[in-house]
Amino acid sequence: MASIPPSVPPSTATRILVVDDEPGIRQTLAIAFRRQGMDVVTAPGVRDAIEALRQNPQPFPLVLTDLVMPDGSGIEVLTAAKERSNATEVIVMTAHSTVEAALDAMRRGAYDFVTKPFSPAELTALAQKALEKSSILLENQRLRAHLSRLEPESGSDIFGTSPAMAKVAEVIGKIAPTRTTVLITGESGTGKERVARALHERSDRAKKPFLVVNCGALPEALMESELFGHEKGSFTGAAARTLGLFREADGGTVLLDEVGELPATLQVKLLRVLQERKVRAVGSSAEVAVDVRVLAATNRDVEALVREGKLRQDLYYRLNVIRLELPPLRERPGDIPRLAERFVRRFASELGKDVRGLTPDALRALDAHPFPGNVRELENMMERAVALASGPAIGLGDLPAQVSGLSASPAPLLSELPNEGCALDDVLGEVERRLILQALERTGGVRKAAAKLLGVTFRSLRYRLAKHGLDTGAGADDDDEGEGGVAVQGARRELSPRDARR
């Protein structure tokens, strides 16, 4: 292993962190790695290590940590290092009796572990491999960041062309660089978490953690520990010390989702955190300063929650510094085609399907749907449609029956006149519709060929398609082939075989 020449300035040397409560081990490893041209920072325990991780101007590419120390576990160091940067590699040093715990550390993201006693040469060789991996991860992160600057604005699938969403985008652009608390409200599925992520990603906190806690998902007894951490032995089952989300997100952003579900006792403690910017772990008497931007989201009527006494008024004022109200999708129908097309492209790529858009009739059906589940419903619908699609475009038959208007199980055709009589035009119309769909299925959706099968002119077929609500507008076979020809390759399909079977 080649060493960096002594002439290399210390500021350009690779800086690593060594954590161990035994001074001899720290000194031995510091000497070994410095001989390799590295800049070594040492820490005698968990708290000093976490402080070093926080204070170092750049994330350490490599951390070597003992697993068992008097003031905590190396798992805490691992967690803090990974929170600072996913590119940081961690090697755990452990005694034979704690190998199982070391394996658990690897499951949590550690690069590898070595058992004591070990030779410095063995560890420096392993460290070199870990540093190579860290270098590759950092380069990938730089490449992704470069590509993101070349691509459309991050999070643009949230923002449509509707005036309401254009206003939301404008406000996000203004407040993202600040540390102001924001309350995001709106119906379920309107994209509240995506807006919160956009606020984080467009701030100077983007490289720090973005953590989400669902305030209604955990019991009250666990929520305080989840938010603020706890000391070892502070309650039954507290086998190790934990930092809590606020300390883990130090320098970054915390989203309190469904904040209206937060228990009253925790509302008081959250209010103090917002006021003092300090947290106190369960079982601790000391407060620790944190630099965290707090965002809150809810689908409830927050003013009603305050009136009903379910949300403290003083906490409401603290959270409601800036309010972002997200409109439901039904109030911005002009955004539906753009969002649908974007979801189709994403899911086509993820599922490996050659699906490139939606037919006009499918877009009209989406436009008429009220979308009670908002953007989330549209996203799920497009994933389903791409999975079911049998052609290059999503058609009516690929959408749920309640959206397409196509009956999932058509009524049987009459073979004789019922006693109560019938509506002859309706019966004949259904016969005509089914025969047209069968002809289109047989000809692969080529309408001129279907007209020939049915013994009608192409103009007559177009009239009948429109009459039955099956017309998708001008197709490729209108202009690009003659009577009975084959549709040009890549032409947008009008009806899937699934449509034609209906």
C-alpha cells in the first residue's frame, strides 16, 4: 500500500476518525494511519465522537470505532456517521464476546468489523478498501448532483401549471432558504410530504438529514423517546442510549406528519423545543442544543382542532408561522394530464414496459374523475395502468371501471323479447358497440381494416365510434395507410385488446 509523500500538505490528506476508550489503541492506530499519509482525529468515547462528527467541516470518509465503550455503543457512532453522510464507511472493532453485535452493526450499514486483538497492518489494509468504496460513493453523489442541475427542477412533479400550484411553488422558492417553521395543510394525498422534501432540498440543509415522524403512528409512551431520545435504563426495555429524531436530524429538517394527533403532554415539550431550540432526553436532566428546522403537516382542520382543545393554541401559533394550503386535485384539473404523463414515464421505466403516454379518451376520463384520493390516487392508478397496458399507450380499458365508465361485466344480450318489453335502440346499440370492439381487436386497433371487416365505410365507422364514445380522435391509420393497410409502426393505439373484449 503506497503512502502519501510527507510533502503532501495536511489539509489535502484524507481525514479519518478513530474512536476507542483505550488510549493505547488510539495511539497505535493514529501512528499507523499517519504513516499512510492520513490526518487522524481520535475520540475516547461516543459523545466525543459524535461531537467530532458534527464539528468536522466535511464528513469523515472513514470512521473506526470500538463497539463497547463506557458512555455508549459504537452503534451510536455508526448511526451519527451515516446520518452525516451515506458515503462515510464505518469499521467496527470488537472483542470476541461481541461478534454478534458487530454483525448487527454490519446489518445497520457498517463496512466490516475486526476482532481484538488485531494487527495495525491488517486494519490499515481493510481501511484502504473502505476508503476506496467511500470515494466511489462520493463520486456518484457528485455525478447525481451534476445531473440534477441539468434536469428539470427537482420536485417539479408536485407543481403543475394551475394558478393554485404555481402560487405554492412561488412560496416554496421564497421560504426554502430560511429556517422558518411551516405548516402544510391539505387533504390526504395532495403531496404534503413532497412539498416538505422540496423545502428541505432547496435549502442549505439539503445535505443534512430529512426525517419524518408520523405523530399518530406510535403510542404516547414511545413518542417522546422517538422524538427526543432516552438514556440507557431510563425505562423498562431501554437497553441502550438513543439520540432521538431531533438530535439525529441536527443541522437538517424534521417533518411532524399528522401533527394534530400529537398527545397533549408532548405538545408542551414540542413547544419548548421550538422556543428554546433544545431537547431533553427521557431520563436525562441535561438539555442539548439542536439546530433543526421543523415542518408540520396535517389533513385535519387545524383551527377546529384548536377550538376543540385538541391542539394547543400557543403551539398552533408556533407552527403556523407560514401556512401552505395544498389544493385538492379536483380543483386543478389542468394539472392531471401533466402528472399522469410523468407517472406513466416513471412506472414504465421501473416496470420495464414500452408505454409512452395515454390516449385522448383515457385523458378525458381522468379529467372527469373527482380523485378523492388526490395525487396519490392518480399515482397508484397510473402504476396499475402501466402494469396492465398491452400497447404503447394507456387506454380506457387500462383504467379502473369507475374511471373509464366501461362496465366491468357487460349485461348479457337479449335473445328474446322480455315480457316487460325492451328499449330496442339500446339493445341494437350494444350489439353494434360490441361488434365494433371485436373488429378493432381483430385488426389490432386499425380502424380502416375494422371498417372493412364490418362492411361499412371508414367514415361510417368513425361516426359509430363517436356515437358510442369510443372515438379517440385522428389515428395514425387515417393518414398513413390506405384501405385495409397495416398501421404504421409506433402509432398510438386507440383501444387495447382489453377494451375490445368488453
